[in-house]
Amino acid sequence: MKKVIENFIPQGGKHCMTNSLKQIFSYYDYPISEEMIFGIASGLSFLYINQSYSPMVSGRTKVFEFEKKLAERLNIKIKCKTSKDYIKVLETTKSMIDINNPVLIYVDMPYLSYLDMDANSHFGGHAVVLFGYDDSTQKFWLSDRDNHDYPVRIPKGQINQDYHLVDYNEIEKARSSSYRPFPANNRFLAFDFTGYKEIDETMIQSAIKETCEIMLNPPAQLLGINGIKKFSKEILKWKNFNASKLKIAGITNYFQINQDGGTGGGIFRKMYGEFLIETAPIVKNECLVTLGQRFIDVAKRWDKIANDLWQLSLTADIYLLEKMSISILEIYKEEKDLYRLLKETIDSRAF
């Protein structure tokens, strides 16, 4: 059997999850920008993960927590479903497509051949949308964040396809993966837009407050602004890595920060700045435009760190580590001031 959802329009975007959600929301006639999705879900964060394979930073809140918060704010239902039985998951996926419901799934990236990634670069929190299948050719129609007008850089080149035809066996491996961090474990999302609430001042205010709290008062030293400060110290310890691990740390974290890795630029700081600018007219507060621009400026500083990490991946030059450490500490101070100002703006009831 073959089925492709005719009215589904694949779209390119900045971040895998927000782009996948944007496509689902658009398909059901609830258009919303990636930046608004990111901000309303209080997606901005920071985390330094000390893994054995390679240390890794992250600039957004945890997979699954993000989607839950978005659903709560918009008063809709986003259910995360899973099963150890892949055959059951496969049949459910096909049945959803049969009734014209595109399926947002989580996949472990190295198993998708079109991404051309290192086999050990596991990340099972990558979100894509399935909108068709063909049993005769054993392929799924899959929309990732690349598009003909939105090229995406991958480790060995560039992709810019409106959709990908992916073998069933690749999808099975990618969906069933249990590798950390964020194992895919056959997870997919089901949506119910009944009760959808339009975005308003109260919703925006609540979302911004939560982001400020996440960043200023994290529960651990590896999170929030504490995590940024920790990163400035930990990166100096990378000098003890052998050349191979140092290069892996460089390329891994380049993609965690730069827009090529799906952050929208500057480890999600650019997206958050654009969210603040987009919300300013809604809440009638021009201070958010100024603060939004400052976040975009911070994003540029993060991108300079990413460029140094790219060089690290090529050269394993340990002298880059001290340079980055100093710059990251400066960013820590800037971001700490930014969240305080943003919180004061919200708490001032200027809305």
C-alpha cells in the first residue's frame, strides 16, 4: 500500500523540534513561528554534559519537557507515545498517515544516511515528520529541517531537499535506538488542538518569567548561567584530551552552538532574541525589542566560540582553549545581566 498526505507542505526551518512543530501546527491551520514556539515553551536554557565520548553543551530545555510546557501554555494536548514493539509503532504510524495525520517522530541521527554523520554521534532527540509511505519501495516520506530554500550544512556537505525518501530499515533503527543522550525509544507525538488558546500577554509573561528562573536559579552547577561559568572552566581541562577526542569535542560542540546544528544561531540565543522582538507589539512593551537585540548580539559572540570549536576540530590546537574560556566567561557575565534585566522588565508590570 502507498499513501502520501497531499495537503501536507514540507517546510525548512532553524531547529528540528520547532520546525517539526511549526509544520504540524500549520497543517492543522494554527500557524505559529518557530521563534514563538520556542519562547512560549520556555525553551532557552544551558547545560554542560560531561560525557566520556565527548563533553557537550546544550542551549535548550530537555526533550519532552519542552513539548509538555508548550501544550500546557496553549491549552492543547501533545501526548508522547512509545512502545517496545516496533511493529506496533510502525502500524500505528501508517494508520495515522492513512487518515491524513502527519506523524512527528524522534530519531537517532546517525542512522539516517542522508545526514552522513559519524556512527557514534548519537542524538535521539532529533525531531522529523513522516507524511507518507510506500510498502512496495519500503520507503517513508520524511520532512527534516532542510528545504530547497533552506539549505542545511551537515558534517560532509550540504542538504536542501524538500523531503527525503528514507528506507524502512533506516527509520526502524533510528526510531528504536536506545543510545544516550535522549534515546529515541520509538517515541512519537499525537496532537489534539481542541481548546487551543491564542497567545496573549499573560502567556508571554509567564513564559519569560520561567526562562529567567531557569537561567538565574538553576538546581545544579551544570545548568543555567552556572553552567556557562562551569563551561568556561571545564573547557580548559580539554587540554588533557588526546588529539582525536579534542577534535571530536570541537566538532560536537560546534554543531551544538552554530546554526548548522539546528540552533538558529548562537546556541538558540538568536531565536530567543527574535521571540522577544516578535512579542513586543503583543505586550506593548518596546523594552523587549532592546533586550531581544541584546540576545541577538550575545548569539554572535557564541558563534565566535563555535568558529573556534570548528578550528579545534581541524587542528586540535590546545591554545584555542584559553581564548574560548575567557570569551565564555564574558558571555556568562553578559547573560547574567540580561536575565536580571528581563526579569525586572516583566516584574515591573509595565505590561
